[in-house]
Amino acid sequence: SAAFAKSVNANVVLLGKEFTKEHKSLVKNSYVNYIIGGPSAVDPDMIPAKTTVIAGENRYETSALVADSLREDFIIMASGENFPDALSLSPLSMGLGAPVILTKGESLHPDTIGYLKTNRDSIKKVLVVGGEKAISPLVYKNIQEIIETGEIQTFPPKDVSVFQNNN
């Protein structure tokens, strides 16, 4: 959302479900153009009239919707499961004008897959941020596969129950 804010020449204010008096005053007494996040992230009563809300059904879809208005040739991917990962990328995202696309750590979220498939012909570089504990090697491989072929070719192994005969 930092790169998006820069693209529309806006300031970023982090909000949430719980507001202090200062937050309420800031939002109510300011001209707010955009709110990024749905009702589970931002109290709907705090959203001023005539404000554009960019929100998906979840954080993964919301990140893809924000990314749709930014450059498509370079994207940054980070874990959507641990908020500091994506938040710490704000300066980099702003500087590059590149969107931060969120993913789950062990598998790509369906909304992330949809974004990658839709934009795969435009994407030239992907910067995946986070070590193997944040984003598994399988996710790295799946991102590459989608961009190269349009489909995920490698799937995680299924849990195999081992039959043990105790006789």
C-alpha cells in the first residue's frame, strides 16, 4: 500500500479496528481518498463518505487489488501471515513503485495464484522476501512455475499414513 500511496500522492496512516481519539479526529477531520482493507481490518463506521475502499475478501485478495494499479513488471512477495514482513517492505515498495503481493508461507493462496496467472506475461522480476521459515522453497518454485507456464507443476507431497501391524 506504500507504493500505491506514492502513486496517488497520499500519506499512509495505519488504522485498525480499535481507534484512539487521535485516530478518529485524524480520519474525520481529514480528506481521506482511499482506505485499503475490509471490515475485518478497518472499522466501517470510521470510513468517511466519498472514500474509495480497496478491499478483497481477505488480505491476499486485497494485496492483489492494490497491485492492479501499480507496475506489473516487478513485484515483491512477502508472507501475509506475519504482518511485519510486508510492513517493513514499505520503503522499498515505494522506491520501486512495486506492489507487495502477499502469500501464505507453505502454499500460494488462491488469490495470489490468480494475480500471478493474470499478470504473468507482464512480470519480469519477482523479489521474494523472507527466509524458508517465512516462505517455503515450494512457494518459490510455484511462483516460478506460474510465471513460466501459467500453472503450478509441483505439488507438496500428500500426508501418507503408515500402516503399522502390531501383531
